[in-house]
Amino acid sequence: MRTDRRVVAFAFTVFCLFLQACSTLPPSTDKTQTHHLPPATDTPSAKYAHAEVDKHSNQSGFRLLTLSTNALLSRVVLADHAAHSIDLQYYIFANDMTGHLMMQHLLAAADRGVRVRMLIDDNNFDDKDHLFEALDTHPNIEIRLFNPFQTRNPTLLSRATQFMLEWRRLNRRMHNKSFIVDNNVAVIGGRNIGDPYFDAGSDTHFRDLDVVAIGPVVQEASDAFDAYWNCDAAYPLNQLKKTDSSGQKLASARQILQKEVRKFAQSDYAQAALDELPDGPTADARGAWFWGDAQLVADQPEKIETDGDVPALRIGPRLKAMLDGAQHEVLATTPYFVPGEAGTKHLVSVAQSGISIRILTNSLASTDEPAAHAGYVHYRKALAEGGVQLYELKPTSGQSQSSTALGKSSGISLHAKTIVVDDRQVFIGSLNMDQRSKLLNTEMGVIVDSPGLAHAISDFFHTATQPSNAYQVKVDPTSHQLVWETEEDGKPMVYKSEPGATAKRRTEVSVLRLLPIDSLL
């Protein structure tokens, strides 16, 4: 006699609820609170930064990192010039080629006596070869994981089970991204640490933006880092997994990293980076800065503990005020665009008041998150009909910024998160224009009043939205259906369905559209 599957499902659900009630991660209370060190003043880099800042009272200076190679080498150079401290927090710090490169330079800094604090979200944490575990045994390196799983290196089944048992907690992640050196300079923006973010991988190449910052905003970034570093959701790695403190693992890690970095140095990618940067225009180089009044904005880490929306804990209201202050034009770049009904109505009302609203996001063919695209589809026609100008990046908009022999990319995907208002005010950071960034994940960025920086980011936007690089989504006046206008081989083209996407991806999004998951996207 066959058992009724509904009975089994019911029993399993009850069992899971019971386990969830019993299964909690012990509080992270047995850890030492530490804080950022005072800004360094005794190094050539520090003296240069302070001299530049002193010329611009109460303002911060910025450089835009557009080239992926520059973004990577800037972090490397800053780590190499660090004298006292490096504080970094990332949603992803991948265990891949560029991740290994960064690990080696962080380890070299620690060997010089630099204090290194690494805060990494545990959702994508991968410690193959136990490299992070080994680094954590160094007396000058401490690694903490944000909102971790209860078991280390879980199997797919174990991971799925943990998600099921602790869905409410584990569904909330730290999406912040910052790299702070000597409390004098910070890199803030959209890039994680990993091959796809620096054009070094063989799969997706992300188009992304960061800024290098000096001035008062760096102190604000350090304060935000400390709030996360010392919060209850940050767990020391050595408490989650017993480490070998004998030094054997660290010695083994050194050999692995040296081997991997030698391979990197011999790669076509490394040569291309040197060819593109013959004079080293990286983060610490002498040169021009964009100056302006700036503020570091960051969600409070307590955001992940709240039920419902608590605006005081998140940066959304600040960004809405910035948008609502627009007089002429708003340019927004976001890889995942799920505005929700309220957000859609608000953007349409702004557009219909005479303000130009132009938004660049991923096309179905270029996105790395079909579920997010399924959420965007719900609102796309209403936005286009309401006067919001929508652009969707093509997956083949230009070649990889570095010619490498690491394999052919499966496509180019947008990952930058920026807003420019009236050619003057700028936001750049980690926040996507979706419900997950709004309510579930923690986010950060900088708001800057700087026409120069605004112009530089606008140039990125205008290049990406050229007809050869993107589709403009419009409503056909005759059929009242969406069309995609673009340019192919110099000739205008109009598509009546989402161009460039495979049948498999179209089917996937069609199914996802039926699910009530907007609040999770």
C-alpha cells in the first residue's frame, strides 16, 4: 500500500518546524571588540593623502575605478603600501585567482606588522585548501564571518537543510563592500573580490564601478566597519572551526598562494594589466581627484534582525530624498531592478512631472539572476508607459576590458550600482534597486556632491546605453506591446520579444514570474 504523499509532507513540515524551534546559532559573545586605528601620518602615502585633503576643507576626494584591471591593482597597491591597518568587508571574497592574489598581499602586509581585519559574509564563503583558516592563525590577521551557517563546508543537502530550518536568519545577508587602508583611503562600490569582478574569469564578466576615497568620508567608513565587526552577527572564524595554531597550516597556505600567484603573474591577464597601466595610475598615484561634500551611508547591522521595515535602520530614505530633490534628470544603474508597486508609481509620478528618469539594468540575455529579471518584468511595461526610460545591457556590449587567455566569456553582465541626480549629486555603492537590498540585505555606499564625479559616472552610463551596447525598451504606439530598439552592425533593429535570450532562459523566467517571490528578490 502506497503512503499518502500529503501525509508525509505534513509530517516532514512539522518535523522541520520542530527542529527550527530547537536549532539556533549560539550568540557571538565570546569575542574581543576592536576598533579602527587612528589615521596614519608617517608614510609617504599618508602624507600625500593628508596634503591633498588639507587643500579642500571638509571635502573628500574620489577617483572612479572603471577599468577592472585598475580596480584590482588599486587594491593590491594599497595593501602593499599599508603601514598600520587594513579593514575589509565583502559579500564575496572568492577562493580563486584574484582572491589568491589579494590573500598573498594581505598576508605580506600582516608579515610587515599591519593589522588585517577581514569580515566576509558566509553565504558564498568557500575555504577550499583551508586558506582562510590558515590566514586566521596569523597573529596580525583576524577573520570574522557574518551571519554564518552552523556547519562549515556544508554539502548542498546540508546547506539546503540549514536554509530550510533557519530561513528567516540565513536569508538576510551582508552585501556591504569596503576596503580601508591605514584609515586614510578606502575603496567603496559594487565589486566583490573574485575573478568575474576583475575581468579575470572565463565565465561572466561584470561591468562594475568603485571609487577610491580620501578625506573625512574614510573615517565614516571606518566607523561603519567597526559597527559590523563588533556586532552580534559577526563570528570569529576560529570559533566556528577549530584551527591548527601550530603554524603548519599557515606554512602550507604560503606555498599554495605562492604557486597560484606565480601562475597569475605569468598569465596574459597580468600582462594586459601592465600594458594598460604602464605608469601605474592606481589608487595611491599622484593625480587628479574629484572633490565634494560626501557622506558614507550604511544600513545598521541590526537590520537583519528586524521583522518588517524599519526605515531608521536602512539607507533607502536617504536615497529617496536624493531622488526627490531632482530638478532635471536622474540616471540610475542597477543590475537588478525590482521596484515594487509603490516604487513603480513613484518613479512614474516623477517622470510625469517633467523630470527625465533613465535607468540602465540587465537584459534577460545578460543577467546572472533570472529570478530578479522575473521580478523586474512585472513592472517594466508600467514604467515604460509612464515615461521612465529603460535600457537593458546587451551581453556582448564590447569585449572584455583585458584580453586574456583564460577562456571566452559567456557574456558581459551589469553589476554597477549608481545614481546621478542633476549632473551633480552621486550615489555609488552596493545597493541594488530591488526589494532584497531594501529590506533583507545590509548595504552601504557614498553620497557625494561633485559635478566632476557625476560627469565621470554619467559618461559610463551614456556609453553603456548607446544603441550598439544596449536595448531601449519602449511601448509600441500601435500594438501597445513592448519593443526593444537597438543597433546591430550599425543598422537600427527592433525586436518584439526579449532579444538574445535562449529558450531555456525564457522558459525559466516565465515560470518564475508565476511565483510570489518579489519580496525575496
